[in-house]
Amino acid sequence: MSFDDLLKELQGQKTNQEDPNEVSLNELFNDAFMSKHSSSSSFGQFLEKGNFQAETHEEIDNIPDELFDRHVARETEFADWKSMLDTATKTYKGKA
């Protein structure tokens, strides 16, 4: 754990991330990915279309699965959130 991470944790600012190497949603669902796989040009725009507000993986997890899966199916080429997340993760790891 880096000094900055320790400091943030002690200050109660560290997010609850299982994997310290977890990438941000905007990095994972970058504009190129969203433009290629959805009707939105960015992940933020995709969320706005569904009236969702989320900036972290934890906030996404708090959205009811059924609602988010329907939005994903309607606005992207994916059947559900898990498919979209899996593809984005594979795409990101291929670049990293």
C-alpha cells in the first residue's frame, strides 16, 4: 500500500475497491469503447440516458440489476451489464 493510499484510508477517503488496481469506469468504458458498442459517445452520456448517476463500480453495483440490464440491452449491443463489463475488461486488458 502506498503512502497516499494509507493516508486516504486513514482519512476515510479511500473507496471500497476489492482490487487496488481496479480501473475507473471512465477508463474502462472510454469514449472509443462506448462509441463502438453503444448509441452513446461516452459512459457519462450512457448513464444520463437512463437517468442513472454513478461514478464508481460500487455505485453501479447499487443500481438494481433488472433496471440496469434493461438499459444496457436498449442502449448497447450487449444483452446485459455483465456482458458489457466483461467485454470492456477484456478490451482494456488487451491494451494495458
